[in-house]
Amino acid sequence: ILRSLSGVVILIYVVNDIKSNSIKRTKK
């Protein structure tokens, strides 16, 4: 359970990072 939970947290972190990067590209 702990491993899958950490996997989900990492996935959310990566998705948020991609979203922020796409926003920066749009601003440019």
C-alpha cells in the first residue's frame, strides 16, 4: 500500500510540474 501511495504522489508531482511548464511556455 505504501509503495502505491508514493507512486501516486510522484505521479501527481510530475503532472503538476508538466502543467506549470506548459503554462510558462504559453506565457512566453
